[in-house]
Amino acid sequence: MLYSRRDFSKLAGLSAAASLLPGNRATAQSPGPQSARDGRIGYCVVGLGRISVDHFMPGLLQSQHGKVSALVSGTPDKAHKLAQQYGVPAEAVYTYEQYDRIRDNAAIDAVYIGLPNSMHAEYTIRAARAGKHVLCEKPMATSVADARAMIAACATAKRKLMIAYRCQLEPVNLKAIELIRSGAIGQVQAIQSANGFNIQPGEWRLNRKLAGGGPLMDVGIYSLNACRYLTGEEPQVLSAYASVIDHDGRFNEVEENVGWTMKFPSGITATCSTSYGANMDGAYKVFGSKGMLELSPAFAYQGIHMKAQVAKADGSKGHDEIDLPEAIHDPQQFTMQADYFADCITHDKPVKMSGEEGLRDMELMMQIYRSAGLPTA
């Protein structure tokens, strides 16, 4: 684990209340996008945990439209070592106490927030006030109120907010959506999805204050969001259950298991489950009147695989088989994500995975928790 629970608790306490006061707002917007100067959007990476160091930053090395231009960390030695590796100037390495100074760095166009869930809102709002666009990891926040505050702050600052739903850009997931919309598997009847893993003791994700909840907030959100983008609908009816089976001290603050069902306006039903007590394959199956498709894994960083049975193009009986063994040359999903947001910034395009998209998942997750009898933020 790269961050300890103590590190994050200390960090949150250092800047929580005062940093959001009106007096800390940026007095001027930063200059135009970095793309106008050297062809690439400059990202300030906030939080140097696994998602940032092992995935997002290496993804930027392959990017045509983005680059690492600044770092924010509570561990200066680690940050300066990474700065040398990525060609970031020493003066563009900030501590969390110095975070608001990013407003003065014209090389920063956007921030990437890879912090624990409960810190997303604060650092998004401060980035917007500093005149920077925001790419925030999911879940976007730990409460509906915080999600709305993030959207409002970015709107006021006229800065874009994107939530890191990389699967909505991933080619095999997009192929699944295409097959469903084209009617290749007929009318969708039902969806099944599961995503989980056996979490190790001591992870910050087991701290409710930092995580906002258990596996639903962490990996169950993939299944929830997938059901929404596969159907193109919003659930009308929702019912959920939660449990703790392993009483070994890991789940004193968050749930171990959550299962839920949803019914969509078309009549499609979805059954989903998530766990911190068992390894699940992060997959989904979609059952239609003329065929079916399965992505297993569906949400991984690489190796996404689809098998499908689709109606024969000539209308005859039987099925055609589709097997996509790789994510179409297994592209670097974090590169695609960074490049997509860079394009939205450079050409002032609307963001598909917007704050409103993240807000809808937050609202639904809170409904799931309430239905399961669990507390909500």
C-alpha cells in the first residue's frame, strides 16, 4: 500500500475547511490550453498512489495530446524522483499545503485527481477555482451534495469536469453497445454483472471516512455504470441487500458484500453483485431475444474479451459467433482517457463522462445503500 491511513487522515485535516473559503479562490483564470503552446495539454497529477503512478502517468508517456506537467504529493522525495523521470521541473512539484499555487503555473491546463474518494470534492473545487480543468477518478465523491458542489464549481469557473469512466471509451465495451443498439441480439431482456476482490487488511478503502463505503463505491460502480450505458436507460426500480460474512476485523466500517437488482423503463432487469470478500471476474452478460453477449473481463485495464451469439444477418435460424479475444490491440486505456479529455479541452467539446454522469451514479449508489439498510454520507 503506497499510502497509509494515517497519511491520508493527516492530509485531509491539513486543508479541509479553510481551503474552501471564498478567500482562497483564484483571482484570475490561467492562460489558454497548453495545446495552444506546444501541442499537448499539461496535466498536474494530484496524489501519487497506484492508480496515478502505475497507470495514469505511464499512459501519458504514450499520449499524443497530453503530458505530465506538475505533481502534488505529501511525499516530496517520491515526487521529486518521479519528476525527474517524467521531465517535470522541480518548481512544479507541490505539497498539498501548496496546492492552490497551481493557479500560477501556466503549464498546467488540467489536474488528474487520484486521491481517496473523500478528497475528490475538495481538490476538484480548489482546482476549478485555480482555473484548471479536472479529470477526477471515480467515484466522483462520497456524497450527492459533494458531487453537486464539484459540478457547480467547475461550471462557475467555466472549466470542464470529467469523471474517469475509461470503460466508456474502451473499444470492446463500445462494440458491445453497438451490437445491442443494432438489434444484433434482439431485445435485451436481462443483464448480469459482478465485480469484486478479496481485500487485504489495512487498505484505506476499509476506512469509511476516506472511502465513503465499501466495494460498491470502489468496484461495484463499474457494474452499475455498465448497466446504464448498455441499456441507455436509467433504472426506475431498485432493491439491494448487504452483508458481512468474514468477521475478521476488515469490515468494521464498510460492507463486505452488496447485491442489487434494477428494473429499467423498457422492462430490462439487471442483477449485480460486488464484494471485498471474494474474487469476482469483473464481467457482465447481456441476454437478448435473439442472442447474448459476454465480456469477461469487462472492466480490466487490459485483456478485455467479448464472446457473443448474434442473429444471422440473413435472418435464418441459428447464430453467428463473435469472439473478440483482445481489446482491439489492447490499447492503453489511460492514454485514451487522457487524450479524450485533452481533445475536449483543446476543441471545447462537451465531455461524455461529465460530472452529471458521475452524479447519477452517486445518486443510485446512495439509493442502493438505503435499500440495503446501510448508512449514506
